[in-house]
Amino acid sequence: MSRIEKTLDRMRNNPNGLRIDSLKSVASHHGIEWRQKGTSHVVFLRTDGRVLPVPAYSAINRNPNPETFPVTRVPKSLQELQSIFGEECQGETAEDCARTSLREFVRHADRLEPATAAQGGHRLTAWEALSSFGIRILEEISKNGLFRIEDSQDVLARTLNERMALLGLSVADLARHLGRTPALVEQALSGNVIPDHDFILSAAQALALDETKIGFSADTGNVSGLGFRLRELAFAPTPLRPRTVLALGDAGWLAGKQGQLERWLAGTEARPISEHFQPDPFFGDRNRPAWRCGYDLAGRTREKIGLDPAAPIPSLRDLIENQLHIPVICLELPLKIAGATIANGSFRGIILNIRGHNANEFIRRSTMAHEFGHLLWDPDERLSFLRVDLYEDIARNTIRIKDPVEARANAFAVELLAPQNAMLALFRQESSPEAGLGRVMGHFGISSTSARNHLINAARLRGEAIAIDASIRIDAKPTDEWKARESFTLDWFPLKDTPPPRRGRFALLVGRAFAEGLVSLDSACAMLRCSHDEFLHGLDTLFDLFNHAVDRTLPERLRKTPNVCGGVPCLGATRIPVWMLEYWRRSGATAANLKEYYPSLDDEDLQSAWSYVRHHRDEIERHIQENVAA
């Protein structure tokens, strides 16, 4: 028996602990080519055209040929789910498997299909595809290779035409808003040509439509009430301009999308804020006027969300956005508009005009608190899916407003920001009305007009009188600290191309959803309106900006060590590179196979590797090509 035959015999009887030199010798004897280009792996070129990477400097614990890996017996239902979502997915339901899947799908205007490396179209994660299209369509894709969207051109054209007619928008209006030519919009509305997917995404967002389903289903998640309310405003005696209508439509989409991301990241237990605060339909009567109702609701709100009954609110935006998870959408609107409340399905949001008077953080806080009152306590029929408030109404003295809805919201706003008892006590500590007024403004973060009116009204309710001459002008501008807290992300943001409405918590949620594999890179960039490079380079800074603890793009269990495996990411201190695990996974190896082949690995190691693959597909492709391609 020759030396090679003896080696083969030992390999058959005991495949553990083989030396790489033995494999090289056997391969050379049988005419199997191999190569090792200065890396820690030897790549064997099989006779069937496939390649076999093997670590060169560690013991081989099991023959790594995917064809010889044992077939793990799993329940049929899980087998079916893995055929849809991939062998690496885990869980007992389609939702669980989609959340742990590495597969991506590509959404074209007329079809949905599995993603490949060099494929165009808009990529979706398995979770996005399941959420938008359902398990039945994904099962069809796993069997037939794609799902063709019948009549997509007609459905797309009909959906756009209906929404534009509802809003009273012209072709020129939409074209101007999207920065596209009227001819392209005309073609999309005619149904004769399917426009590029970027146009479809932008148009859907501007018209408050579901950008994933548009062209696929007549039910695109649009809210008819929002559309009709926008139409009312567009044709009101003092109508909103088309540009404003489209900006508010985009805000409607944003409110719905942010609510969806909150639910995706928090799980099924996440509920919209409207379910925590039951609207109060009482807007006052002769015995208990609307402004009194507003004061009472402000006290109930402070108690319900755990605020000190007398303390100032350091950042109202942080309270509303990050603690209560209500979208605060900053837009540039006509100067007469102060803000608005908006509802998209069960999700509600606050719109702030960042132009005009609201450029002052104290006035912006009053506007925000006013809209907060509408959003928490107005019944749906009063909210009307979109309620727009004007500066002149918000600036009025609370007690003198005749409209009970506005009177209640104004009283709520000023009492929420500056509780009467605490405000009066602080005012009386100063030697002059001017000094007292200035201190109230700086302490509670409210404007001169709001502070003066609230002090006079609070004293009157107690049978007292406070003399604050209307001619007094207090130049108590917001300090840098107030500005930093309330203008957070407006003045500076790491993603330069992302417009102000999409900064703040919305951007953080998009980044988190991407990091957790719930949305694709394409979707993240479409939502934030930035390039792939800008998003990936700015992601860590975005997380640092919010001081949010999330997985970084290089998971904790991975390391890049110079001169080890060429400096590519490896599991811990091992010489097991991520690219090789991904190569085996593509070749059919299951998680159980990989753990059997590499006993030092566990499930968390593999999940770290798959997370890195998800966020660095181009890099992993390059590593595979450099180490494996013939």
C-alpha cells in the first residue's frame, strides 16, 4: 500500500485531526489543483467546478465537503420556512424566521424575486418582504423563482391619478416637488410606461402612500381621511398651496412609517400613544370653560407620564419623541402656519413649522405643546386626520379664545410648560415684574407673551392682580442650552443630504432597523434620502449622536487582526474568517454543520458573522472572490 493510499485509509477511518499537508498530497496525487495565495486557507479546485476552502493552520475536525454533511432532520413546517427564508433562519413562525433570515428580495415595478449579487431594483429584507407581501407570495417565489405583479402599470397609474385628483394636484405640481420632468409624470399617470423605482418611491411618499405596495395592490395603506382633509385645505377660502399640501402629505407618510418602525423594533407589544391616552370629548361649558379643561388636562398629563408637578420640562421634543415615541416632524411651511397634528391610521404625529416665529425655541415649545394637547386629548373626529394651526391663534390669550378646541389646547400648552403654582412662586421671588417675567421665561422655557398672559390669568384665578405693563419687552432669548435641547439634529446632522423632517428619532429608528436586519440598505437610504456611502459612513456617528447602545457594524465577537487571515474579520481570536462561513452557508451547510465542523463556534458566533455579512455584502463578496474564485 502506497503512502497516499495509507493516508486515504486513515482519512476514511478517522477524519478528525487531519493535517493540511496530507490533503495537499492526496489532491496532487489525484490531479486535483489547489492554491494558497499567502492566506490562511487552502482552496481546492474540485473536478465538478466547485471550490473547497480549508483552513491551513488548524486541525480539520470533519470533512468539509458540503455533500457529505449530515442532513439534519427538522419538522416539516420549519423545513418549509427554511426553503423560503434560508437555512440560517431560526424560529417557529414565519415572523421569527424572517427576522433571522439573511435573504433579500428585489422589488421591481412589475415583479418580486430573490436578490442576486449584480441585480438592479430595490432590495428588501426578508422581514420587509414578509410584512408587505405575506407568506403566500414568498412561498410562490421559493417555488417558481419570482412573483409577477399583474397589471402593475395600470394599478400604479390608477393609484397616482386617484390620489392626485383627491388633493387637487396637477402634473406640474408633482413634477416640481419631485424634481422630475412633467413628461415623466405624464407617462407614469398614463399607465403606458413604468417609471424608475426611485420615482415610484418618491411619489408614494409625497402622496402618503405605501411605497412598497404601490403598483402591487390597490390597497396601498393610504388614509382616505387624510386625503380628504388635505383636499379641504387645498380648496379652503384661503387655500394651501400645492407645495404645502405635498409637504403635509409627505409628513403623513412619515408619521405612519415612524410608527411602523417603532412597532417592528419593539415587537408586537408596542402600541400607539393614542391607546395610552383616551381622548376627552369635553371642551367645556358655562360652568367649566374650555381653558379650565386645558389646565386640568395638563395636570393629568404630567401625572400620567411621571413628570414632577412643578419642574420645567428640559426638552419637550425629547419627551414627546424619545420617551413617548410620537413623531415630531419639522417642515418649512408658509409663515402663517405654526404647526399641525396628523393621523395616519392608528399613528399620530406633530408637525412643526421651523420657519418664522418658531425659529425661536421658546415659541416652538409653545407650538409643540399646543399640538401635543390636540394629539393626546382631541377625539379623532376633532383631529380630522390633519389639523393645521395658525400663529395668530396660538399666540392669543388663553382665556379670550372663543373656539373651545383652540382654547383648551392653548391652556393645556402653557400649563404643561409652566405649572401655575410653581410659576407664580418663582415670579414673586424677584424684586420687579421685569425680573420676575424674565426668570419665568428662562426657567420654564416659554415666550414673553405666553409668560405674561399666563401669570396674569393665574393670579386672576386666585383673586389677585399682577401688574405687568404690556409695553415691557424682555429680551430673554433662549440660551445655548435651550437651543441645543430643542434644536437637536436641526442645526447639525451626520447625514448631510437627509432633509430636516427625517432627522431626529426617525433617523435613529431607520439606523436601528438596518442594524437589526429589518430593513435593507436600499430602504434605509430611500427613507433618509441619502446615498449608500453617506449612510454607511455616518451610521456610527448617528448612533453616537443619540448615545444609543446598538450593535455596531463589527459585532463584539468579531476581530480584525493585522497579519491574521489577511486582516479580514474573524471569529474572536480564531482563524475562522467570516467570508468562509458565508461561503459554506451558500454551499448548503447548515448552522449545525458549521458547529460540528468548528466545535468552538456557538449560535451567537454565527449570528455575529451573519450580521456582518448583512451589512458588508460587497466586502464579503470581494473576500470570497479573492480567496475562492479560480
